[in-house]
Amino acid sequence: MTNKTSDSSASSPSPKPGATDSLWQPSWLHWLISALSGTVEIEKQTAWLKKHNEELRQENARLREQNAKLEEIDRKLEEIDRKYATKKPKSDTN
């Protein structure tokens, strides 16, 4: 009959003499993976924000052009009003 070892001891390697603390390595590796994952996520968000900001700049430019056109139309309408506005003679008013 063979001795049965526990699952945890079978899956984890035994520390070698002179090796650094086995607890330090997984926590360091975990920290590195987390840091790199965070960096990737931040870079994704930064790229999305840059794209979104460019879209907003383009939309603002389009709206400024429309606003300038509306102001021009409004100015022309005011000129037409002044040019063609007629005063009613006093006899027309009751």
C-alpha cells in the first residue's frame, strides 16, 4: 500500500535549499501580473478617451460652423426687416 500525499503537497514544489522565500515569489508574480493588467486597462481607457475627445472636437467644430451659419442667416433677416419694414400711416391705426 502506498502512502497517499495530500493534494496541496503534491501540486506545490518543495523549496530548494538556498532558494528565496517561496511566499515572496508568488506574491511578487501576482503583483507584477496585476500591475501589468492595470497598465493595459489604463492604456485601453486612455485610447478610448483620446478617440472620444477627438469625436467631441469634431462635433464642436461642426456645431460652431452651424452656429456661424445661423448667425449669418439671422443678420440677413434683420437687414431684410429693416429694409422692407414699412411704417403704417397714422390714418390706418384706429
